Amino acid sequence: MTGPAILEIGDVRLTALPDGAADIPTWPAPEPTAGAAPIDWAGYHRAFPEGFHGEAHLWRIHNNCYCLDTGGLRILVDCGVGVGPYPRYGNLRGELPVAMGLAGIDAGSFDIVFLTHAHPDHAGWTFDEELQRPRFGNARYLLHRRDWEHFGGRETVPPYFRRFIQPLQEAGVLELIDGETEFAPGITAMETPGHTPGHMSLLVQSRGQGLVIAGDVLNSPMFVTEPELPFGSDADIARGVATRVALVDRIEAEGWRVAAEHFPAPGWGKVVRVEGRRWFRAL
């Protein structure tokens, strides 16, 4: 792992904290809608070689976390896969502590941990099971109430949720968000449901500049070009498509930059038009 990648949005400083990458052995690839042109998988391979593996459209998933420094506050966006091994990603063990060390960032320096949603590859480093305490001991953790109710209210609560999210409430550090919320100056949680009921993206604005950390609304750069394609891992596929189309439209219209946790590290770039089609271009 090399030194940290840093991006500035006005007065806000973003540091990418990669948590590792893994080749997914199988992936239910999106299918074009009836009557639409076939997906140009070879073109996406050429455009995003680090986003695929093999000759087929198999996904290489990257797991990015982000540190935001703004107005005296330090915010961690998502918590990666954790100590692992994470079976779905080839028994991947996360690298967030290594990335933080290279960036000179201490776990105790975070004021806020923002979780885009309550999936295990975004919450794995939240809680230290060995020491039985929140890993980021001086931070409050933010999660949408609908995700808390959706996963925690099941008859059988997912094991990772019991391990990494419920203990945050028991420790008194979990705060639940309802609706769009500006929780720090220029830092706004946007409701972007579909992937999960309470999925949120994060809008960063400073000095006339903007960036959206999209979370799992955008799981591959190809979805910037074809946001109308369904993503099979969305809990509500139709709503996921509507959210994705609306978010990409708004990012382009506003001229915001975009970052996503599963794009090739560091995961940020801009939306450009090439021969009338939108593309993600890394910065």
C-alpha cells in the first residue's frame, strides 16, 4: 500500500483509506432492459481495468473508506470489511488500520463515524470485539433509523449486525438519522434508498465546490454511464434504479465530483460527457 491519496473540496480535506480489494468469483451482472443495446463489457474492461477481473464481467470490488477534515471536525465515512476473513470477498481481511497508519490518522482522533448503510462491508471496523468497545472511542456513530429497524428488527438478526452495530447502541454512541441531515458545516447526509431502506450518501460542500460520496448507489463506474441498469444486490431494485438515475443526474447538473466506496481506489473522480454519454473519470 502506498501513501495516502488526498483531495480538497474547498476547505474540506478528503483522505482515501483503502480497506483492500477482492476478486468476486460470481456476480449477477446487470442485464439491459428489453429492446436496449447490449452492454459493452469489453469497453468497460478497457475503461476500468481495475474494476474487473478475468475475461468475463466479473467484479473486482474495492473497499474505500474516507476521512474528512472540516471545521475542526474529523469524520470517518464507512468502516470497511473489518478484521475478516470476509467470505463473500474471498475471505478478505481489511486494511483500514494500515491505511490510517500511513496517513498518520489515529483512531481516537475521529469525532464522527458516518455509516452509509448497515451492510457488513461498510461496518466491519466499527467495534473492537477483542477489547469490547467501539474502535473509534471518541466518535459518535451515525446510521439511518430505517436501516437500524430493517436489520435489527428481523426475527433472526444478521450475525454481523449483532457483532458490529448493536454494540454501538449498547455503548451509547449510536445516533439514528431521520431524513436529510446536515450534521456538520457543509456535510449533509442525503437519503438515497434502494440498496437498503435507509441507505444514505454524503454531500460535501465548501467554497462553491461539491462532492458526493455515493456509498452503494454506485457500485461500479459503469453505473455512471448506465445508471438505469438494475443492480441485483439492491434490496428494492426498482427504487435503487430510480435513486441511482436521480443521483447521477444531479451530480452532473451540479458539477459535483463523486466518490464511491467500491470504485478502484481512491475511488473519486468526475462525471464527463464523451460523444453524448456520461463516464466516470478518475482524478
